Amino acid sequence: MTSTTNRKNGTDEPPGEMLARLNIDETSEGRFGVHIGAGEKSADGVATSEALDNSRSSSQNDTTTSAGAAAALVNPATAHGGAAYEASQALHVLQSSAPRGQTDQANRNKGPSLPARTTDRERPKEASEEEEYVEEDEESSEMSASDEEGSWITWFCSLRGNEFFCEVDEDYIQDDFNLTGLHILVPYYEYALDMMLDVEMPMDDPLTEEQQEIVESAAEMLYGLIHARYIVTNRGMHAMFEKYRTAAFGRCPQVFCQGQPVLPVGLSDLPRNYTVNVFCPRCHGLFFPKSTRQANIDGAYFGTTFPHLYLITHPDMIPSKPTQTYVPRVYGFKVNQASLFYKNHEDGHQRQQVATSQRQSRRSRTKPGSK
């Protein structure tokens, strides 16, 4: 162990007073130059304390190594005689006598060290690859979102309740000949046509909410009327055949038809008169659609011609008539034809025929030129 006395001179002079006679400065090369001021004390106490702090921090782990390092830090070129040895011994004494807690406290006072900023060149390769992968995912999601939006026609046909509609080709809609006379039936015809074809026209005064709702309703009506004309063409029949083959229009509810697929039909070619019905090619019966959403569709959007023209054009698709008929029975016995069960049924039908014939005769009498 090193004592606190000055071994060289054999005196009890404290090392602090001995260092006070020395002027220790830190040079630009990082070494300590010792300058002897005979009989003078150092005027720069701050430089001395900084040199001592640096020496303390360098000797935390091994005091023997730090003593040798302190001796090596002394510049012998600037020392005179034994003064350099005295300075090294004084530094060694202070380093060994200073508590280790002070050095740790000095290191803690410096605060935590901040991590170095990572530049683009120093950025890890994995991080850059992850960022590129995220960017590609964002681009693919944007493309898929734009694809999912599609056209107005695709959106309209995909709505719930519009399963009866097929997608009309835009080439057919853009032909003015196919739209002859529709501008009279559809309000806001030009706006509705632009909306249906996804054409954005610049307008000075934007439409109000009420006008926008009218245009949307007009676009649905215009598409329905065009649809009624399109499905009687070859391309339209082919598109409807795919739905008919998968029974997208439903099946006949009669038992003896054995689930025969049906075709949509309207009772009028003018809009807002009747809703759509379904026609059974086997029994030639007319029924309401099974879904209430589909039952609210205007019958003019399919017309009165489509199912019959379709079967005439494709005679191989006409099914045979059911061979079985239902016979009413009571306790296993057939109901008599002379009973009221049949009489009222037939009388009602006869009364309807009589009323119809009377109306026709009255109309013929009121015509000009009739006798």
C-alpha cells in the first residue's frame, strides 16, 4: 500500500500542497506536460481538477496499471530533474486514496449516453427490406381496393336483391340506337346515363342532395329499361342462360314440376305498373319470386317477351309437361264433379268470362260506324 507521505523527500508534506506547486495542463496530443514553477502555486485550479478527474476515471479497475499510465503521461521533456518523479508520485497517491464511489458518482453525473443516429447508409438491411415489403403491401391493397370498386354496372348487379339482372355491355349502352325513346321515360336522362357509364362531367352548379337521389333513381330505371332490351339479344340471352342454368331465378313451387328452374317475366313493358314474376317452362304457371327483395323489382326491367322468345330460340331447353295432376279427395274418395266444390269454381270462371264478353260488346257498340 502506498502511504500518504512523500517518500522521496521523507517529509509529511501532503500531496495536495505539493501539486499546488505544479502547473498541470492538458496538451493537444492528450498528454500531460508538467511545468515546474519554483516556489509558485498554480493559478489555474480548474485545469488541475480536470486533470485529476481524468486520472481518477482511468484507474477504476486496476490501480497498478493506472499508476504506470500516470507515470507514462508525464512528459519527461518538460520536467526538470526529480520534479517529474514527484508529480507522478503525487498523482499515484491521490488516485489510490480517492474513494471509488466518487469516481462512479462522476461517471453518473455525466448522464446516460444517447444511441448514435442511424443514417440511411448505416440502416440495417433487414429494416430496409421490411419497409419495402410494407410499401408493396400498401400498393397492392390500394390496387385491390380500386379493383373491388369496379364500374357502376358491376356494383348495381352485385347489390342484394338484384340477382335477376345481368351485366349489360357498355358497347351496347353507348350505341344510341339501342336507347331510342328512353329519354322520354327517364328523368334527368343525361345525368343518369353519365352516372351509369362512370362519366364525370364538370358542372358549374353541383346537384343538391334531393337532385342526387333523383339522378340515382333515374340511373336505376334507365339501366332496367336497357336491360329489358339487352336480354332479348344473343349476348343477353347467353348471359341469362348462365343464371337460368344455375337456377338463379328460383324454381317452380309446384310439386309435380320437380324443381323446374323458372325465368323472369313482366306483365307490362311500361315501368311502374307491375312487379316482376317468374314463369315456369314446364307447367306454364306464373308465380311471385321467392325473395321479397326480388319481388319489388319492376317487371318492365325484364319485359313480356324474354322467357317466351328464349324458349322459342332454344327449343331443346323446353321441358316436357308434367304427367301427373292433382285430384282432390275426401277420406280417400274423389270429390264429385257436381258438388259445390267444382260448381262454384266453374261458375266463378264462367262469370268472369261472361263479364269479359259483355265489356267487349259494349266497347264495340260505342265505336264510330257501328250499327
